[in-house]
Amino acid sequence: MGKSVLRLLIALILAGMVLSGCRGGENSLASTVKRESPANTSHEQQDHPDMNEASFTVEMNIPPGIKVNEPFVVEGLLCNNSDRAVEIMHGAAMFTYKVYHSDGIEVPIEHGTYTVNDIGIGTLLEPGSRYSYDGGGHISTKLNEIVVEKPGNYSIVAQAEFSIRGSEEGSKVIESEPYEIELK
């Protein structure tokens, strides 16, 4: 399935979640957010026209002592750098990772065949907060588990794909700064 088709499916699922939340059902995302954050109810109804990539950054937690041919787990974090709460929506594969050799060539990360539940997840990011999601059991193979097979100098980059509720821009994909590692 192409990436654009997958994005369209995620957008349709997220739109369905938003529309079902507007009916005010007891199990809807909107009613859950209202119960948990009564001070932020005005946030739910307003658009976020000034929210852009600069309002968010992606960081990574990478364990120390990474070794050649040994798997390690990377944690991607979406950071809300704005001064207000923002509700985001994303799919199960919100964070993906790329590894580059020191010459700039991407090193393939071997995950084999895997499945992803096409679900939509919504969460409220408070100002200055950091959010991580590893697939929550909705992905058959951990996308944040990486193995580098040869010694050398590498860069790891995390990508986050999400939408802002109330924004008409569609999905945003932003990347972290490269994290440099040396494997011997």
C-alpha cells in the first residue's frame, strides 16, 4: 500500500473519530477530553491556524552502549513548544526512524513484513509537554527497534506524523535533529 494511500486512510479514520466525537456520545474522545481537562474546553472548539512545525519538535531517547548486531530501542518524543494545549491525532505508526551512514546514505532497517492496525489516536498535549507512542501493540513488529550490522559512524533520525485537531492542513511530518553514534 502506497504512503499516500495510507495517509488518506489515516485521515479518513481520524475524520470519523472527530465526527463521532461531535455527537457527544459517552465514549467519544471529545467527552473524555472534557472530563479530564475541564479548563481546556474552549481549546477543543477553536482552530489552530497559527500552529505550525515550529510549534513542535521531535526528540529521541537512545540508550547508551549500543553495539553492532545487537538490537536497541529508540524512543521518539513529540514536544509541544507552544504556549497552549493542542489536541493531536495520529496513527499507530506515529514514529518512524531512519539510520544514515556517515556518507549520508540511508541504511535499511530490516523489519520484514509487518502489520499495522489502522486506528486513530487522539491526545491532548499541554504546553511544554513531551509525548511518546510506540505503537501500543497495534503494530506486529516494533518500529523503534533498530539493529546496525556494521561498525562505523551513523546518524539516527526520528520522524513523527500527526494532525492537529481543528487544523485544515492535514498531516504533519517533522523530523528530529540527527543523533550521531559510533559503533565499533
